[in-house]
Amino acid sequence: MEPAATETPITLTERAAKQIAKILEGEDEGTVLRVSVQGGGCSGFQYGFTLDDTKTEDDLVIERNGVRVLIDSVSVSYLAGSEIDYVDELIGSSFKINNPNATASCGCGTSFSI
């Protein structure tokens, strides 16, 4: 069975790609950003952002402007149709996931429910 992301792609904005490139400048070659969904947070699920240098066989790879993002196969179903963005607001800057599957989210922006 094909992962949901092939039907409803997960996208990466230009702003997010630029920020990821800045973060990876001082890292070893082959290091990429891994985005995941984990149980927990104040709404039931939370997004995770880590640096990783190991791609597994079932990872989804998203590329934009030479920047790669990995998403594990379990997280792909929760993120189908999502847009990974980077926002710079008065209260701070951070990666933000615009997830059409989330029915509610927390004020922190990293926690959601389905």
C-alpha cells in the first residue's frame, strides 16, 4: 500500500527551505532535517524536528532548493497534505506545520489533535 503522502503531498515552503539550509550550514555533509509526529503534547500529538544523517528505506524525502527533509512512514499519514513553513513573528520564529488533518491545535504551535 502506498503512503498517503503520494496522494496528498507534503510540501516545504521557500522560507522553510532557506531556514533549513542556514541550520545545516555548520553540520556534516548528509545531515538533513527530520520531521516526525509523536504522541504527547497538550493536544495528543506533537511535531518533532531533529537533525539526522540516516535515511531509512521507508522514509519520505521532500526536496526544495537542494534541501532535503525526511519523514518516517508512520508520521506521513498524519502529515498528508501539510505544508512545512517557517514563520518569524513578534513572539519568536519557528517551523510551523499547516496540517489540514488537525482538528485542534495548541497555542504553542507544536501540538495538535486529530
